[in-house]
Amino acid sequence: MNYHPLIIYFAVGALVSSYTAYFLYFTLLRRSDFTFYYALTNHAVSVIFSILAVLTGLSVAGTQYVQQKAPFIFLFPHKWLGIALAGYTLVTFVVLWIKQTELGRKWGILFSFVGLGLSLSVLIFGWLLRLIFF
């Protein structure tokens, strides 16, 4: 059974909402602790889902059907961007968990922009693969 699409949609949904909430917190809502802790909670959930998404994605990539049908130009960046996103999610979660609201404004905005960019690029390459396959 292929659980990768289900898991990745949960992971990317949680990541996009988390990084958007971080962006809002570090730009406009600096006094609202709820926004930060909402983002941190989604970030914690997305760490688990992003690691599961990478593991299920690597198992799907090893099947013969995907190896025959998937174009290298879409599969290669999707796979490595997904691995990078999982690593980035884990590292930024550790930093944000330790620093919490004491993290500087510039670092928070940088974390949110890079996270949103990685999340959306993984999602776009995945949709391109989905359109080609099915």
C-alpha cells in the first residue's frame, strides 16, 4: 500500500501552516505568544510526518513501476528536496524549541521563508510527478 501521498499532504500542510505562523509571529504578531506556540506545535507534528514521508517516498521510489515511468528531471529534485526538507524541519525545530520566543526577528523570518520555499518546491515537484503518472 502506498501511504506516501497521504503522509506528505499532512506533512506539507502542517509545515506550511507552521512556517506561515512563524512568519506572522516574527513580523506582525510579536506580542502574541499563541501564534508562536501554534507554529511550534505544528512544527513538532510535521517533524514526525516529514520523516515518515521521506521513508515512504524512498520505499515507493524503489518500486519497478516508478523507476520505469518517472522522469529523472522531476524525481531526482523531488527526492532530494524532500530529504532536505525533513532535515531542515528537524534542525529548525531543535533551534526554535531551545530559543523559543527569544530567537531574533531576522532569524525567524529567514527560517520561515526558507521553510516555505522548501515545502512548496517539494509539493510542486510531487504534483508534477503525480500529473505525469496518473
